[in-house]
Amino acid sequence: MAVRDLIPRMRWRMPITRSESINPLAALHEEMNRLFDDFWRDFDGIGSSLMPSSGFPRVEVIETEGEVKVEAELPGIGENDVDITLHNGILTLRGERQSSSDDRHRRVSERYYGQFERRIALPAEVEGDKVTASFHKGVLTVTLPKTAREVQDVKHIRIDS
């Protein structure tokens, strides 16, 4: 009996096609791969958003010659609900998104509520006392100027042919 036969809601999805393998370890490996494939398929495409590399808020880190700019999408969150800190080359965004309705009447909720914290390792050394932040239409923009040493350390290398 296959593992998928034990899970009632997956029986109807796909007929079991099994390539009988001589090696029982290979057969177990194939069966485990099928089990995990079925598990992630149940999320209808949102499985990738559950991976540890993603988080809330979604950010873009843009580096130019003179600065690093971090843009974070914070829909439904006010600028007073966000705390920004910089320590040892790590920019931390913290905050909380409050629910606007009473939980007793909520039937379905796919929105994110509660506290969040996102840490971003900066790609360059920045001047902490010159950091600025702005908030416009749900997008937080933090501008971090690079240190003079960081700007001077850029070396352009010629390619010999």
C-alpha cells in the first residue's frame, strides 16, 4: 500500500502509476517525492511564498555608487506604526498591522495582521547618522548613504584580451 492511499483527499487526484523498482530504497525515494509534490500542489501556487527566503514586508534593495536604498511595501500600515533601526550593517523594519474589523464577524481572512520584523543585511558600509526615511502611498523608502571609504574602495578593472 502506498502512503498516498492513506490520505483520503488525495486519492481522487491522480491515478497511482508506479514504476516497480528493484531497489526498495529507490521506490521509497520516489514515493516520498510524490508525497511532497502532492503536498505543495494543495497550496495552489502559494507554496513558494511559504519558503523562508520570503517575508513581510516585501522589499527591494537598490545599490548605486553613493547610496543603498531600501523600499518596503507596507499597505494598510501608517508611518507611525513602523520602527526602523540600523545596527552593525543590518537594517531592521518592525511594526504591527492592526485589524480594522471585529474577529467575531470575520468569515474568511487572507490578509496578514499582527507584528512583523524584517532584517536586511546591507551590501555596503553606510553612514548611520545620515540615513533618511520617507513614506508615500504605502511604500517606505529608506536611503542610506555609503561611507566615503566605501565609495573610494570601488576599483574598476580593465579586461585584457
